[in-house]
Amino acid sequence: MASPISYRPSTKSFLGNTNTREVHRLADETTNCQIGEIVKAGHAVTFNPDSLSQAHAEKFDNCAYCLGGSKK
């Protein structure tokens, strides 16, 4: 289940944006991902377990920039 965060997680691989319902892979983020803005706006969540499959199970779509394959 997604957990809200108010800081940039350094130990997580994936971060979700509750506003756009997109998941980002932090190791592959681009400037287009705007992770800092997502966190600052209070839209950032992490997943437990920290996996892409968990993000998909929670109905998050892939970020077109860092993951590719977005359905949007």
C-alpha cells in the first residue's frame, strides 16, 4: 500500500505521484520527472513492497520519461 512522504526517499527505488497516478523509477529519473516538485507539492508516495509490480497493482501508470510504456 502506498505511503505518503514529505522528503525525497534515498532508500527507495520507486516513487508515485498521487496527482497524476504515475510511478517513477528514481534511478532513471529525468528532469521531466520533476521529482522535487512532486514531493514539494505533497503528491509523493512510496510503495510497500518497493516494486514496480506493487505500483501497478495500486493502479499507477509508468512515467513516460523514466520508465516508458505509459498508457496515457
